[in-house]
Amino acid sequence: MKEIIEKINELGEAFRKDALAQAENENKAAGVRVRRVSLEM
């Protein structure tokens, strides 16, 4: 269970970082990464 929570935290951090990059800089590649991470979650 601890491993699952750690994985979710890692994915959440990646999601937040890439979502901000897309929103602030209109980085389209970050949008692709956000979608990929959201599917993994």
C-alpha cells in the first residue's frame, strides 16, 4: 500500500509540474505529458 501511495504522489507531482508548464507557457508537449500521467493515475 505504501508503494502505491508513493507512486500516486510521484504522478501527482509530475502532473502538477506539466500542467503549470502548459498553462503558463502554452507548452503543448507538456499537455501531452499531462494527459499521459492522468491516464496512469
